[in-house]
Amino acid sequence: MKKIIKIPIIDCRIELITAATIELGLQLADLKPNGKSYSALVVPKSSHFATLLFEKDNITPGLIVHECKHILNIFFEGIGQDLDLQNDELECYFLQYIFEQVNKTLNVKN
């Protein structure tokens, strides 16, 4: 499965790919395998576009959140938004939004 998820307001996109293996997912994304073994992977393609790959049989809500945090960091850096430990409300809303969009697409239950 391959789908583009658009993130409004900051004009970012996530290419979401699930495949039997990460290597097959990398092929779907036109990326070269790096020989390492993962059950999920984020590959930044630009400051506003990232590929999110999952092995389809190993997806959990916790893994989705973990990878969404990597995406958040890529996009925040791309828009010049610093992470703020004293005021992280924007970060939390953004992480929640990304997770909900990815999970809605994947329909992963606990």
C-alpha cells in the first residue's frame, strides 16, 4: 500500500508505505536498501516531505507514534519551529494529528 498524507497549514506531505518487508517498501518508494533490518523506517526526502515505511505485519500504535515523532522533528526543522520543553503544546497537537492521520489510513487497533 502506498498513499500520500497531506499535512495542512505547514504544507508538508508523508508518503506512507506498507509492505511485507522494509526492503520491498524501499523499492516502492524508489529508494535503495541499506542492508539494515527494521520493522519501520522514516526517510526524509526534503524538509517538507518524508517517506514512512512499515512492515505490514509488525505495525502497532506505539510504533506508529514512535515514527511520527521522527516525522515531526523533520517537519519542525523544515519550517524553523524549535522544540520547546517549557511550551510543547504545538508539538503535542502536531504529533496527535500526524498519528491520527497515519492510524486512520492503517486502521491499527491495540
